[in-house]
Amino acid sequence: QVQLVESGGGLVQPGGSLRLSCAASGFTFSTYSMSWYRQAPGKERELVADITSSGSSTNYADFVKGRFAISRDNAQNTVYLQMNTLKPEDTAVYYCHGRRLFTGYWGQGTQVTVSS
């Protein structure tokens, strides 16, 4: 049974930091590219960052460059998103996604709220 379980979300003040985790099981994690997406109320889901299966290459949306960092631990089957200098507009549900060729899996999401 494939599972992607996100954790680490919560309420944080502007300028603060959070670290999201996504624990994977049920598939060969080390062969999958992994991504973080987010969806704010009334908006479409958008790509935040992704990382290749080996972790050798990463890619970021312009709106998070220099603030967020994606990483993975293939021994622990986990992908992370370190989020720094958070802004109110970063408020959204954050989802992890695993992709290999034409197969993709989604987690259930974790809420991040940036507010004073």
C-alpha cells in the first residue's frame, strides 16, 4: 500500500520557519523524483520545489527561491521542505508528490498558516 504522509505544518508568524517532512512507504522511494506542491484557498495547486531521485538536482518556483530548500534522505524514505522567511502568502496546504515515468502518488497534505 502506497503512502505519503506529510507532517510539520502549523501556525507560524511572518518571518518564521517551518520544516515539512513527507514519509514514504509502499514503493521504491529512491527511484522516484519528489516534489512539494501547495494549494491556497480558491487557487490552483502549484509546484513549489522538486528534487531528483538521487537528490543531485533541485528546482524551485521563483516565489520561494532563496527561502525554501528541498532535500531527501533515501535511507529514511523521507523528503523535506525547509521553509524560512515565511510570508502570509505562503499560507496553503502543502502536498508531497512522488513521480516516476507515468506513475505518481500524492500525500494528504499539511496545513501551513503564516499569520501574526
